[in-house]
Amino acid sequence: MDAKAGAKALDLLGLQNVTKQETLVKMGVLALCCILSFSLRLFAVLRFENVIHEFDPYFNYRTTRYLAEEGFYSFHNWFDDRAWYPLGRIIGGTIYPGLMVTSALLYHFMNFFHITIEVRNVCVYLAPLFSSFTSLVTFNLTKELKDNSAGLMAAAFIAIVPGYISRSVAGSYDNEGIAIFCMLNTYWLWIKSVKSGSLFWSTMCALAYFYMVSSWGGYVFLINLIPMHVLALMVTGRFSHRVYVAYSTVYVLGTILSMQIAFVGFQPVQTSEHMAALGVFGLCQIHAFVDYIRSKLSAHQFGVLFRALMAIVSAAFGLVILVLAITGKVAPWTGRFYSLLDPSYAKNNIPIIASVSEHQPTAWSSFYFDLQLLAFLFPVGLYFCFSQLTDANIFIILYGVTSVYFAGVMVRLMLVLAPVACVLGGIGASAILTTYMKNLSVIARPERKQRRSEAASYPVKNEIATLVVITISGLLCLYAFHCCWVTAEAYSSPSIVLAARQQDGSRLIFDDFREAYYWLRQNTPEDAKVMSWWDYGYQITAMANRTILVDNNTWNNTHISRVGQAMSSPEDKAYEIMRELDVDYVLVIFGGLTGYSSDDINKFLWMVRIGGSTDRGSHIKEMDYYTPTGEFRVDREGSPTLLNCLMYKLCYYRFGQVYTEQGKPSGYDRVRNVEIGNKDFELGVLEEAYTTEHWIVRIYKVKKPENRGNEY
């Protein structure tokens, strides 16, 4: 007995040691994933500096700085008079404050412990920090779906996947930087809630959903996916008390909390995007009530009552929805939501939405570029989820299928596909490696004798397993190289600072944007009003601290249309609009000298379309800016309407005297690769105020009308 007890104790001790070793390895791998996730996103900082990227992040940085300096009460009630002149903007009621509050709390937390750091640096490094947290949450989510090995694979995948890195590099201070963490955290807690039926996990899921709502407008995808999961469980006969407790708690508590966000308000109970969640909540109550009645009645009595109740409830629900829709109590779908269901909707009806590059349909090559190996492991993971169908696996299948559709409709939503591709890719890769690793021969394997008959029927099992493991390992290495290359070359260049390669391989830096904004800040009156296309509004207010007419919020299509009308009109007509809008300076972006293709000439047709989309701009016709053969040209064969409009003159003023390339005539545009058609012209109502070193940013001052007294 003592010998047996001792043997059991040794076995137990050995099992504990193995468990400790597995835990240590798991923690080590997760720590490496977090470090890799953070460090890989620092290319932009190493190559340039701690600089905010793109356009929207500058508004986020400006509001975060105001919140950190003035406090939440002042921030919530802040009326910004430097935006959308002369309308202004109420900041607290028009943004998702989660990003700013997170950064401000982190800033105050670090300063409380006397770790001195600027708000700008907190903003720069916040997205890489949360990408590390995302790796941990991805591990937890995938572990709930399969096991620890799949979770570790998924965590490693999401740490370096380009589709997520594109929105989370250092300096990319946008809502998506923390929103993916919030979304996956909510999904993980939802799966925990469904598995356990626990009120605690359901409450935690509702709190995570509240954080998600406060951080990103993409929460609408989440609050439709979870009801879709519950509905699928009902249809497949898997609905249970656990699901009822989980969804009822998450919906009721989550909806109440989400309505505390000023920008969201009563939308969860008034807009069509949220009606699916409300409808499924009602179905849950009906389902639970029906189950209770079934337990009290005979089968015949229940059948009669059930058919009568279903007819009455369906008719009443349809009538209520119809009345609410007719009376305007339930708002219709927004333009952006319609464009997800019909990709041509925005192009045909709302040009302001269609003009945004990230709202365009996704090219097939982008799927490989942003996912690489995951594009092939994705269906493998789906197969293994289908083969072992559970409540949790049904959720990830729905998430995967819907995200593929939305990522195809809008390139921006590749960000939603990347996490589920990592989860399913982790499940697929783990399942393949686990299956074939078992087939590898090991010296002194105890089961060798027992498996001789199996080996006889599978003679090259070891060789095939070795080949598969080596192949998968090689593909994983290629995936890592691809992710590092894409991150370094494609996603680590801030649009505010441009770089190019010279013939000797050295880098040439174009810092024209900051140069122009600094000039505006130092050389113009503090109350000066600047007119530019809406793309640059956030940067002007944040860096130049000057009042702008339109910015990247794009909430007022009429105001943006008025600016588009000014840019596409002749100088005298544009002057009337600029006087109407009280414009002091006009800023345009021009790339003809350097070859910068994202300039205002290439965006000009969108200005024409948006300018002509309102009643006051009905005289602006897009076809007037094309040649008789339907071409958009800036050379001598270009349309006279185009060659004499304000935008053309502001971009090409004095450019006809400049030689840009050897062997080319003066006024040769290096973006359009033509000699411009209208060289010799002078400006009448504007004067050149400043042009940056490489001519990328050009600023003009609007002349004031002459005093009538001068005539006498």
C-alpha cells in the first residue's frame, strides 16, 4: 500500500510539474507576442519621430489635450468655434469619447507616479500598447473556442497581421487603435456568458460593450452580430436558459449604458440599425414564455395556443414597427449603412461618402496583402469549427462569414476581418500541427508495439507528417517575413511627413505640411479663416490653430458643397463665395513638382461632384470639366472650364515657369505626366502668400474689396 501511495504521489507531483511547465511556456509565448506586437509598430517612430499620422488623429490629439488640461466637464461642454465656421461644433455631443478618456486617464496615471510624459507621446504609443492587450484577449477568445495551443497561435498571428497593424502603428491615434481590443474583449466575455449562463460574466460583457460603444461607431456591427448568434441558436434548437440569461442581461444593461454616451443618445431604441437587437430580445422573452407554457399544457392545447399567440404577436409587432417608421420614431438606415448593403448606393446618391478612399470596395490583392497565409488558413479554421459544432463555434462562424462580406464591400472593414482571420487561422494551424505531430515517430515510444498494425496500413505516415510539419513551419516563417516587410514599407509612413528614395538610395524628406502649418500659425491673425478641402481641416486646426470652414467630420454636406463650388468656379464667381464665407486664406495641395499624387488636382472631380450635389451648385456639371472625348486632362486639350477654374489656377500659378525634369518643357506636371495647358495667367482677387519648399502646400490670401471712398 505504501508503495502504491508513493507511486501515486510521484505521478501527481510529475503531473503538477508538467502543468507548471506548460503554464510557464504559455506565459512566455504570450509575453513574446505582446513585446513583438508593440515593437513591430515602432517603425514610423524610428524612421521619422514621435509624430501623429494621417488626418483624423490630429483632431483626436487636439481633443485629448483639451481633456487632459481642462477636465472632463469642460471637455463634455466644449463648443469649438475654430471648426465649421461660422457654424462651430459641439465636441462633447459629436464624438465617441472612449479614446480621449483612455489617453487622458493613462496620462494622469503616469504623472501621478511622477513618470513625466507629454500628452502627444501618450497618443503616439497608445495604439501599440493596446495591440499588446489585443494579443492577450485573442488568446482568451480562441482558448474558449478550442484550446490553449490554438489560442497561442491566434495571439501570435494577430500580433503581426498587416490588416490590424495598418490602424495601430505608433502615431495612428484613431478610434480603431483601441476599438479592436474592445470588440474582441466583448466577444470573449460574450462566449464566457453563453457557456456559463452566469450573471457575472454577462454583466462584464455589458460593461465591455459600453467601452466599445464609447470608442468606435463600429459597435453597430457588434450589436447586430450577437443577436444574429442568438437567433441562430434558436433556429438550430440550441437555445437554453444560459443563452437567455446572457443575452437579456447584455442587451438590457448594455443598451442602458450605451445611451449614456451623448453622441449615441436614444439611437439604440430609435434607429433601424439597432432594431435587430431589440427584435431578438423580444423573441427571447417569447421563447422563454412559450417554454413555460409548454410545461403546463398538453401537446394539443399548446399547439392551438401557440399558433394563435404567434399570429397575434407577429401582427402586433409588425404594426408597431410600421407606425413607428411612418411617424419617424424609428429612423431609417444611414447612408453609410446603406452603402454596406449596396456598394453602389453611395456613388449614386452620396458623393461625400464615396469620395473617401477607405470607403471603396476592396481589391482581391488586398486580402492577400493584409492577411497572407491567413487567407488560406481561414477556411481551414471554418472547417474545424463546423466539424465540432458548439454554441461558441457557431458564433465565430457567423463572425467570419459576415466579416468577409463587409471587408469585400469596404476596404476599411478589412480591419474587422483581420481579427477573426487570426482566430480561425490559429484554430486551423493548431489543428493541422496537432494532428500530424502525433504521427511523428518518437524513439522509445511506449505505444510503438501496439501501433504496428496501424503503421502497416499507413506505411509512410511518419514521412507525410514530417513533410506537413515542415511545410506549415516554412509558411509561418514566410508569414512573419511578409508582415514585417508590409509594416515597414507600407504602413509606417505618416502622411504628414513624406519620404522618397533618391538615385543613390538615400532618403529625401518632404516636410512641407508642417512647414505650411507653422507659417500659418506664425504669420496670420489668430482669427483668420482658412478655406481648404475638407481633408486638411483637422490638421489645420490642430497644428496651425486657425479657423477652418470644413473638416474631416463631414457632417454638413451643404457647407462642404459650398467649398467645392468655390474651388470649381471661375475666379470671379469663387470670390463671391469666399466673401460670403468670410475667407481670409485659401490652402491647396499640389504635387506636380514632386510627383505627390494625392494632391487636390487628383481630388478635384470629387469637389465638382459634391459641389454640384446641392441646389445652389446645380449649375456645376461634371461633364463640363471633361474633354469632348470624355477625358480629364490638364494640358492644352483640357476643358476650358477646368483650365480657368479657381483650383487649377491656385495649383498651377507660376508653375508654367518651372522646369521639373530634364528634357521636359517648363510646366511639366510629374503626376499627370503632361505639360500644363494654361501657363500664362495672373490672379486677380487672390495673391500668393506662401509656397512651401517643394511646392506641396500653397497658401493664398484673399484680397479685400476696395474701399468705395477711394474713388473720391
